[in-house]
Amino acid sequence: MASQTVSPAALFRAMRPRQWLKNVLVFAVPLSAGSLFHGTVGLRVGVAFVSFCLAASATYLINDTVDRAADREHPTKQFRPIAAGLLSPTLAVSAAVALFVAATILAWLVRPALCWTVVAYVAATLAYSLRFKHEPVIELGLLTSGFLLRAVAGGSATGTPISKWFLIVAAFGSLFMAAGKRYGELVSLGKDAGSTRRSLAGYTTSYLRFVWALAAAVTVTAYCLWAFEVGATPASLPWAIWSIAPFVLGLLRYAVDVDAGKADAPEDVVLGDRVLQIVGLIWLILFGLGAFGV
């Protein structure tokens, strides 16, 4: 193992910038309300995005510090900077504290409600990393809460009312991705899955298939109801209702990767699947036109 060094490049890599993509969920609420470009809303949501990136990176550093011994036995996680000895645990924890403080200060400057949302996200993530990550089902719930709090943050940052259908879409869509992530790990690691991540010993592939199939069904149903709610905004054409088609296609396309056991890293699926990106762009255009009443 390489000797521990203080490397800015290693620290940045340990912050997992590729996973910042998940934080675009903070734009969902103001986008769906058609208020993203009103006044300072866009600026507030942009700062919320930065705040969540800092907070998420803080939790990644803590998680990788706690898991460094287990990560060294993992086929891919062994290359993470802390596990590989490129970043000392002391520096990682110090950086995590600094990132958390910066995230909460930024969030408080935007709106106290956003600050409490960030704190809740960090608390849930630390509970996962330090205690519950080895508990089947409970850890799925905590993974899901992380995605959900990102989505709620857009409303917290701007005071925008949050649709009940949006919350259901965000919650069960998050569960769909979390179950797909665990399914991918279980398939890729095979019989060694339980030794690498103890919670996987409590799952079977058939159970995780049931979870993500159930979550997908609820997500699609709730999205249809949400789209009709957004479509009630006066517009030249029923854009939001039409967005149901690319939304379902995008979910089905993502499910191809889940079923193949390749969705253990959701950000890699999104960044690596050009067809999924095109379908997602079409959905965003249609939904945006409906939300803004074009």
C-alpha cells in the first residue's frame, strides 16, 4: 500500500465529484413550479446545489474513513484515496468537518429552512455510515432519504410549496435507484457480496427485484398524477402530460442497466448511457415547457 500523503488531487478525488450529479435534484421543485427563473430563485437554488455538494463530500470522506479496511478488500473500492493510503484519515476527517461547516453556513445564508435540510441530510447519511449501513431494509430507507432530502432542498431554499405527488415520485424513485444499486452490487460481487458489505447477506436477487419493481410502479403512477397537476397550468399544448412518455421510457431504459446488474453506481449509468441522456433531455424540455406554461 502506498504511503499516506497530503495530496490535493487525492482529497478532491475522495470528495467524489462525479456523484455531485445527484444534487441536481435540488432544482426539481422550483422547476416544476415554473419559478426557477423568477427573481433570485435561480441563485438561491444554485447556492443550495453547492451547499449539498459540500455536505455530500463531507459524508463521503467520513464514510470512506470508517470503511477503509473493508474497502481494501473490494475489487474497485480499494482504489479510493483513503483505502489506497493516498489520503490520511486525519486529513480526511478534518476536511469533512470544514466542508460541513461551509455547507451549513452557505445554506443558512440562503434560508434557515435549507440549513436544517442540509443538517438532516448529513445526520441521515452519518447514521447510515456509522451504524445502519449493515442493516438490510433500514439502509435502503436511509439511502432513499438522502435522495429525497436533496429534492426537498429546492423547496426549502426558495419557500416554494412542494406537491405531494412530487414527494411520492422523489421517494419511490429514490427507492428504485437504491434497490437497483444494491442489486448491482449483489450481482457483481456474487458469493463474496456478504463479506464485502454485510447488508447484502440479508438480500436475495429476487427480493431486490421485487423492491425495485414495486418502487418503479409507484413512481410511474405518482408521476402521471404529478404531470396532470403541473399540466393544469395554462399552456398552449399539454407539454407536461406529454412528458409522461419520455419519463417512462427513461425509467425503463435505466431498468435495463438495473436488470443487468450495472446500476451499482447510478451516476455512472447516467453519464455513460447516451440514449438515457437524450431521453432525459426530451423529458426535461417537455416538462419544463409545461411547468412554465409555454
